[in-house]
Amino acid sequence: MADEEEQFSSFSDMGLDDRITRAISRLNWSKPTPIQEKGITLALEGKDILARAKTGSGKTAAYAVPIIQKILQDKQNNNELAIRALVLVPTKELSQQASRNLKELSCYCSREIRVADVAQGNLANTKPLLMNIPDIVIGTPSGILGHLQAKNLTLKNSLQMLVVDEADLVFSYGYENDLKLLLSHLPKIYQAFLMSATLTDDVKSLKKMVLHNPVTLKLNESQLPEKDRLMQYLIRCEPDDKFLLIYTLLKLNLVQGKTLLFVNGIDRCYRLKLFLEQFSIKSCVLNSELPHNSRLHIVDEFNRGVYDYIIASDETVFETVGTLHPTKKSKKSKKDKEYGVSRGIDFQGVENVINFDFPTTVDAYIHRVGRTARGDNSGTALSFTTYHDNTVVKKAEEQLAKELGEESEVFKPYQFKMEEIEGFRYRAKDALRAVTKSAVKEARLKEIKREIINSEKLKAYFEDNPRDLQVLRHDKELHPARVQAHMKNVPDYLVPATLKPTMAKRKRKNKHIPFKSGSANKKAKSDPLKTFKYTKDRQDKKGHRKKGKSK
């Protein structure tokens, strides 16, 4: 275990290159997190590190900063082109995230430090990235092994540092054999880092394969933020009440800000999306069947605030975590094995996580809720629970109470009176009846086909026309279910008396927002991708045909 004697209150005390500290200042990092404080120091001393720290604790910077620092130092004496660092990650999304972080931290020395992410395409597409011999290469074990076997890169004589990020997922994604073969292409001596959220048996196996006399950094901290930054609430309800609850919470603005809605299953994603569409509540579905480029674009738009609600199914992660050897069924799965919502994607500024379906394991709960209250930010986790979830809820509360050192209950009951929203029940039932199994199936196929087209455009056309990327919206209505126009608005008589003053205040506030007119508005109206809605022709009383309106 690492000692905790030497502590640094700021990055400037660590003796880092000025260009790195300037980049850190640009990112507005006020001081190192515990894992960064200890990890960077030990890494600069040349030690192998096994680090366990929760999601959102700054693990990426804990290895990225020393890698950049050591490469800059090495280039003062030896400026030859060589791949000096290799970062292995289990998913394409994590590869992109690590690449972005490394580029941000080396923005003031980008001529000296070149980063290549080879996880975002096949061997042929990513081979050109390696021809210029970058200093740092990032990818999945299978992707890197493919390039090594194709002789697109060689590491035997140049590699100085190896990182395995999210190490507890590497074996779970079926990379064990790939990793063993990959290690045979590396030099005998190199510095290694294993970064993990949990210390599983898989991580212990990796430790024996990769590390040499490592220092273990196991911070004594909860896997979730303290209760003053993360509020965790429960609403105990009947299974059929979940849709009524989510409708009223969102439509009455009781939940505000960027929100992740987690469900257990891809069909549930689309059922919830179609249900919300009945009330003109727009949302995006993120799942492993969507093309990779579409998933990245959805998350990027969410991070930039283009839309507020993402409905996510992370079953791919939760079915495979802890499984050393994938089953035959999982091998044949059509889902992208390098995909994982809860830990593989860098969601930013998430204010709320709603467990529409409570997760089936405690780890799954932690990984979901860990998407909010990251860094110094605060957040809220709200879970709908039924009698089926009692066992998992109890286990989660016991584990979190132990980690947080809490004597009182971790989960607070959400102050919500079901009788106050009974007036909305008939609307919720009416909307839910329209979301049939066939409607869900149709919506699922429709979106996959649409996103495949979008993905091709994202990959080709929009590289040359970045402004047109804004035309593609992933929260467009799917509409296989019947939508009734009157469901869009909430009549005043349905609003609970306790909320009427708040709703009136919000209406007055919105009333003073100037309407955007002029050419921009005309352009939006004429944009067929944003405005077209098919309506069948109908006959008037005299039998003449009237053309349906496009909205």
C-alpha cells in the first residue's frame, strides 16, 4: 500500500512541465484528486501501479499526466520517432475518452506529443494513424493485436509505458487471449499501470501478467460521492405506476436538468421513449445495437445540452461483468461487445439519474448512479422500486452505508403523494395502451435503419460538411404509436394544488422569452428533416378531398 505522508495541494507542486500545468489550468482543475495526488507522484518515480478508485475520481489523468511528463523528459535527450506509451481500454467509447483527455493535457505541447486512437475504425482505416509513428497509441486489446500481427506497429524496442484502463472489464469483454498474445510483442522491461474501479479476481490475474513489484493504491473511499453532493431517493410503487410517475415528474418539471433514464432491456428503452412521445417529451435511446458513430454523436449532443433526456440500456455491461469466459450466446450477440453505457461513455454535466427499472446488482446501481455528482458537482439519483426489488435495494443500502460510514438510511423516501397525481392516471393508461409490442418492434427497427443511414453520413459526408451535422437529431419522434394532440398540454385542473404556484411562476418566466423570428425560424420551418409529419388526406362534408397538414 502507498504511504500518505507526502501530499500536494496543487499540481504546480509536483514539478511538472509548465506546458502540462498550463493545460491543467485551462481545464479548471483546482487541485489533484486523491488518486491523482498519489498516483502521479509514484508514476513519476518509475513504479508500477495498481490503482483502485471509483468512477469519476480522475483515474485517467492519474496516468495521462505522468505519461506526458516522462515523454517530454525523454525527448530532451532522444527525439527519435517512437511509440513510447500504449493505453489499452475495453471499449471504443473509453478509447475516445482517453484520447480526448490526453490531447487536452498535451494541448500546449501537441508538436512534441502525438496521440493516435485506433479503436474508432478497422485495421485499414486506422493504419494511416500509425504510419507517422505517434508517441501514444490507444485502443482495445483486439485492435492493437491486429495491428501488431499486421506489422502496422512494433513495440518491442520502443515501448516504455503500458496502461490497462478499466482493468476489471478487460477479461469480461473476452480479451484474455488477445492480451496474452499482445504481451508477447512488448519488451521485457516497461512501466505498467492497472486502473480499475474494483479489485476482482480478473484484475488479480492481470496484475500477475502485467505488473512487476507494483505499488497498490486502494483509496479508502466510497464508490459514490458523499451525501452532501449526491442525494439518493426511492419511490416505492407498483410496476404499472412507473409510467404514471415518469410522466408527471417530467411534465410538471419536478425533475430538471440533464437526466439519464436507466431501464433493464432494450425493448423497455423504446417502450419508454414511445410513451413519452405521447406527451411531446423528447428523448434519445442509447443502446448497443446502434452504430458506433451514432452513439458517440448522441452523447456529444447530450453533453452540449442539445437534449436533456437519454434512455439507456446497459445490459451488455451487466451481463458480462465478472464473467471470465463469454458464453456462446454472448459471442453470437448482435450487440457491439466494445460498448458499455454505465462505464464506457463520458457523460458530462448529468444532474439526475433515474432508475426507471432498479438494477439487478449493487455494482450495477453504483455504476449507473456514478454518472452524476462527478468531480465537485452535485446530483440526484431517483429510483423507482417495486416489491421485486426489495432484496437488491436492501443489499445496496447496507453496502453503501458501510462505505459511507452512515448510521442513518442511505436512501431517502421521495416526498411524493400518489393521490395528488391520480388525475393523470387515465392519460398515462391511454398513452401506454398505444405502445404495443408491435409498435415497440417497429420503432426499434425504424431507429436502427435510420441511425445506420445517419452513421454513414456522419462518417463520410459530414466530415466535409460539419455544419450540416446539426441537421441530424437523434431525439426525433418515431411515431409508430398513435399520438393524440391534446396530450401535449397539461390542463390546469390536473395540476396538484401544491404545485400550481410553481407552475404559474414558470409560465410567467417562459412568457417573457422572446420568440426567435426571422430567417433562422423560416429555415427551420422549411427544413423537411425537422418539420415533416405525414398526415393522411381526408374528405370534407361535401366529399371533396382535403390535403393533410404538414407540421
